[in-house]
Amino acid sequence: MTEIDDNVSKLRLELRRGVVVLAVLSRMTVPQYGYSLIQELAERGLDIEEGTLYPLLRRLEKQGLLESEWEVGEARPRKYYQINKQGRKVLDTLSADWFETVDVMRDLLTDGEKS
């Protein structure tokens, strides 16, 4: 790997960090456990490692954006997370910010040319 490839890889990682929070919140309208969320996001083109997702889920719960409940009826207990009212408000705000940012960046990257 060249130095420029290494730099691009690091910059991509920086871009993804905030996107992951928005992606996770967007998928939590129905109860999900970690592995099911990893699978769903991967199917949609966003790969997230367990070591990234589980701490994020705990942090979002601690911030009051997600609620969780243990399901013990299956072979192994699973902790299901779901967005709550406060989380929904945050998701709505972040989504609006995201779309606005995408529009600004599209304009900047295309130098204002309409496609």
C-alpha cells in the first residue's frame, strides 16, 4: 500500500464515523439486536464491525436515544435496541442536517454545475 492509499484509507474512515451513527439510528425503528443490525446494514452496503457497533449501541442508549430489552426466550439471550422518542427527534434533526450537507457538498464538488 502506498502512502497515498494509506492517507485515503484514513480519510475514508473519518468520513464514515459520523455516518455510522446516522445509519444505526435510521434502522432502529423496529427492535433489533446487534448482529441483525450488522447484517441489515451490510446488505445495504455499509459494513460495520462488531467492535464498532456494540460500543455505539451502548453509547446511544446511555445518551437516551435508544431503549433496550433483553429477550431470553431463544437459545441465547439477546439484547434488542429500539429508537425512542428523543432518539427520533435527534434522527430527524441529523437527517435534515445530512441532506443539507450533501447538497452543499454536491455544489462544492461539482463547482455549482447542475447535472
